[in-house]
Amino acid sequence: MNLKFFSLHLLLFILYPSSFPASLSYSKAEDEKFSYKEGSSDGPENWWRLNPKWRVCGEGKQQSPIDLSEKVVQDFSELGKLQKDYKPAPAVLKNTGQAIMVQWNENAGQLNINGTYYKLIQCHWHTPSEHTLNGRKFDLELHAVHQNSKGGTAVIGIQYKIGRSNRLLSKLLNDIKSLGDKDIDLGVINPGIIEFGSRKYYRYGGSLTTPPCTEGVAWTIVKKVRTVSREQLSALKGALHHGYGENARPTQELNGRQVWLYNPNKKRT
């Protein structure tokens, strides 16, 4: 137990450094000048060459996404239940060109990680999934992005496979289909409609998955894989600018990082 207590504090130090917060950066694709096409001059393996401020995309040692392999994941019950406290708030639907995003313009609630509160800012989607489970990619991944008062970032990721319609996307479907480059006022949206679900989750320290790839992000990946309909997936991909229908960064090297799994059914020792 003493070893686990030490490991927990080491984990928190690694995940939540106070001196290097991961600030958010989501701009129009035409301004960013990068692509997701592997092998191209502006593709993921070359992002670090495109802008001096993006060098960490190639030189960083804690980059995201990663493969959540059972070979490296360790059970860690001390992480505790994921503490979320969301509430309905006004939101807009945005098309950054590279991603479809719901942005909350007022207080939509927060995520509590070890006493540090991260305010929910926005959610967006990647197709296919960016994180993989034992090497397996899924059809879609949602990122719910939170930020604390010091600029630190925490992201909750949820993966989806083709199946039944997703509640949030059902609500947004017509707006996504008609979405151009102008924002659409969605009125009040309750973040709870995202259906975060499963009590089991993975936790590790990583980075933003788009340039500038800033490190120091606390990642939480929900273990349960949810479903999205083919129509919903097609609408998300079709609304993006040409060449961004697939907007998932390849998985990055783990470089010795710990990946923890919170499993409330696992007995403590």
C-alpha cells in the first residue's frame, strides 16, 4: 500500500505539472496549414517542421494519442470515481475546418481531478478514433476539453463504433448537415447528453493531439465503447473541409509512461 501511495503522488506530479500548462489552440484549418495525410510534407510526421512553435510535436516524449494496451495498463483503484459536475449552458456549433465542435459560452460545469477543478470548454470529434485499444481503432472519438484557472488542460475521450444513434449527435444532426463556416447558435445544451457512462476509465499524462501538441494534458479515456449511426458519422465527416474527413493523429510512442485503469470492481490489496 505504501508503494501505491507513493505511485499515486508520483502520478499526480507527472500528470498535473503547474509550470507547463497545456493551453488550448483550435484554429481554422486553412490558418494552421497542416494535414492528417501520412507521408505528405504537412502530414503528422512533419508537423514539427512546419512551425518553430510546434517542435514538441516531433521532439516531445509525452505525446498523444497512444495505444491503451493491456500489456502496459495497470489497475489503480486509488484514482477513484470520475468526478463530473455539469449543468446546462448556452452553446454554439462551430466548424474549425479540421473538426466539428460544440463550444459552451457560459459555465457548463466542471471536472474534479484530485481537488483541481477543470471547467468544461468544448467537445469535438475525430474520425476514426485517435486512441486505440490493444491496437484496435474505432469509428469515432469524442474529446471533452476542460481547462483550469491556471490554463492546465484535462480531456475526457470516448470512443464509438457503428451501431445505434448517439443522443448528442441526434440533437445536432440537422445543424451539422447545414453547417458552413458560420457558427450556429444551439441554445442551451446539457453536457450530460454526451453520456460519459462507464465507471471504468484509463488515465495517463499526454498532449494535445493537434499542433502545437503541448504536453501536460491529463487524459481520461472512458473504457466503455459507445455507438454512433452511419448517418451521424457521415454527417460529421461531410461537414469538414476537403481533406479532413479523416482527422485522427496516429498513435505515439509511450516512452515509459504509466497508463492506469480505474476499475471499481477490482479489490484493493
